[in-house]
Amino acid sequence: MECLRCKEEMFNAKLCGDAYGTGLFLRSKKKGMFEMAKDSTVSCYVCPECGYVELKADEPKKIRVN
Ligand SMILES: [Zn+2]
């Protein structure tokens, strides 16, 4: 994946929200109590040149609700 701004090759990094280093994930859920919530992990890419960060859902189809 290349940077949208300066076309540098971006590298993969882990974006962490807490001290445990679990990383981020996306969650979607239909309305209604009996529907299971759906999760997808998120990949994070960083441009070494300008620092632009891009996030990408690993399994977008899995968490799509409609
Ligand atoms: Zn860049």
C-alpha cells in the first residue's frame, strides 16, 4: 500500500489503544437483542515520509450489517 500523499511505500504498524496492546477492532451490530455483534481486526499503515496513517478493516464483509 502506498501513501496517498507522497506515494511512499507504507509499513504496517500496530495501533494500540491501551497498555495491554490489544490493538483496535471494529464492531458492528444490528438492532435487536439477539443479534451477535460482529468484529473485525484493523490493520494500520504508516507512511515513513509524512507520517500519514491509514486504517483498513481486515474483514469488512464480515462486519457488514445490511
Ligand atoms: Zn506520505
